[in-house]
Amino acid sequence: MLNYACILVLLGATTTETDGTSGDGRLHWEPQCQQPVPKGTPITVVPLPLLTGPWISTGCEVRPGPEFLTRSYTFYSNHLFRAYQFYYRDPSCQQPTHSLLIKGKVHLRQASWVTPGATEADYHLHKVGIVFHSHHALLDIARRLNQTQAGQDCTGRLPPGQAWLPGTLYELLSSQVPGDCMVALGFSMHELSLLCLQRHIQQQPGLAPHLVEELFLGDVHTDWAERQHYRPTGYQSPLQSVVHHTRPCPACSLLAHSNEHRPPVLPSRPTLPLRLGGHWVSVGCEARPAVLFLTRHFSFDDRKRSWEGRYHHFSDPACRRPTFTVFAAGHYSGGTPSPRVHGGTELTFVVTRAHVTPMDRGTTDILNFSKPSSCGGPGIWSVDPAD
């Protein structure tokens, strides 16, 4: 369930003790219902949004691989767009390796019939260029290209190692030149095929409330080889409007003034020890692939090495219409530095107890239609009274 953990900020944590765990390793149904996460600031989902303007990351993002990056996208009123993706060697986004400049055109189509609240779009790439910020980064990309036949056909677009010139833009895709090196690099812009614009008001003590606009683009497949074929059903971490973003945001001004030749170097952060003890909650409604909207609430007891998780699922992207909740509990072990994700810690989580609570009629009917002994048996499920 949880393969590794990386703690960025720890604020106001309090410890709670959990029940004893079962020793037979089987799952047991529990009668009690989980407590809901307190409702946050109301969120407005904008149908068929106008994208005109610049949108930026508000911090260092992590993609499968792992890849560490920041993004800066600008959409124009004539449907053209220019996107920067800045890649880094470290999870703090302080050591740039290379930058991608992506240009193209995007057309919004209609509301998605797969992902509620999302808008489907078509896009076409005109140009993709790469700038290397170190000789090592060039060699690393060239080595990746040489691993496949398609990549070997693209190596001619990159300079020999000894001929590399800092700051030079090398084209990987162009509408004027045949060939496409994107597959070999595990790169696609299918994230533009699904998007969602949300607005909410940020409240801060002593300051006037101000508008925050977040642009959610489609999720990226965890397997690089599948990225060219995968069509998103969930979202990545949102980009925020340069004009209407959360405050304070140390990374925002850096990203707003960056380009492929001047990648942003984000402010350093203190390295914190891994201390899970206490409560950890979602900061808002989360969107996952396969059309899942949820909020999460975890509790950890460092002394007992035990954990509890409460997953509140919803049918809408604002997390206002609950469908079911899942409670899981168990224990965890390990705590060794991750060899794959720098700064991460690998842990092993074991589930010893779990139960599900239906929160709407549709989910209840599905559970009651299940085979005997598979999900509690048909006819025994009912909607939670709190619904």
C-alpha cells in the first residue's frame, strides 16, 4: 500500500493511540464508522474554462521514475501554448539537468464523460526542444536513447559529447523535420487531453481573502513505455495561476521569470527526520486515475509502530457527494533510506484490519449484488445513517 515516505513539513502533529491488532493476519470487519475529515474551503469547478495566461508549479513535483520537475505553461487566446518543463537531479529542484521547451496548439472540446468535472481537449505539438544544463545530463539522455532502436535513430539530433555547447537548444521534434524522439524519451503531452480548473478563496489571518485558481492537467502513466498510449483519467499536482496563487509562494516568482536557458532553482529546505507520529490529512479533494475522488486521514503511533488510514471516497471532484469510506489499520516496519527516491525512506506497511462503509444508495446496491462470502454477502449492506 505504502512503499516509501518522504516528509517535507511537519506541523502541529499530535499522537493518538490505536487499538491492538489481530495476530492471525486476516481482515476483520469492524462495526464503528470513521470520523469524517473536517470540510475545507468551498471549491468551484469551472466548466469549459478559459485557459489564457501563465500557469506554474508552486513547488518541486515528483513523477514516476523518479523524475523531479517544475512546470511553467502559458496559454494564448489563439489556442497556441508554450510550455516549459524543468528537470532536476534532486527532489528539492535545486540541481537542474535539462529543460524542455514545448510549443503547440490545444482546443477544448467538451465536458469529459469519463471523469466528472473535467474537460477533454485535443492538442498538437509543433516543436519540442531540449537544453542541457550540464555535460553529465547530455550523456545521461544519450545513454537512454541508445537503449532502444527508436532512440538510436534520434541520437543524431543531439551533439557528440565533446561538441556540446551550454545553452544550445536542440530540437527533438519539429513540424518541419520528419521523425519523433518523444517515444524513446518516455515523453508525451497527453496531460493536455484532460484538464480541470478550480477556484477557491484563501483565508489568512490578518490579510484580506484572495482568489486562488488551480489548473489540474491529466495524470502521467507510471510506466514510461506506456506514456504514449495512456489517456489520463486522473490529475497531476495542480498548476496555479501566476496572478491568482497561494501565498506565500517562494517558488512562484522564480518560475514566472524562468525559461529554457534560466531554469528556476528553488529555495533550499531543511532536511527533516522521518517522524510519522500524529495525524496527517489531505489538504483538499484528491483526484486519482480510474475516476476516483477522495480525501485521506492517516494516524501513526511511532511507539507502537501502528497506523490507521481513513479513505473518504466521493462521486464529484469537489468531494461533496460521498459514496463510501474505507478504514484500514495495521503496523509498519523498516525505515531505510530509499535507493530509488533520494530523500525518501522505505517502509513496509501491513494491513491487519479493514472495513468499508457505503455512503450512498448506488454503492450499497453494488455491494448487495456481490457473491456470497466475497464482500460480506448479498442483502446485508445498508446506507450509513450519517449519510
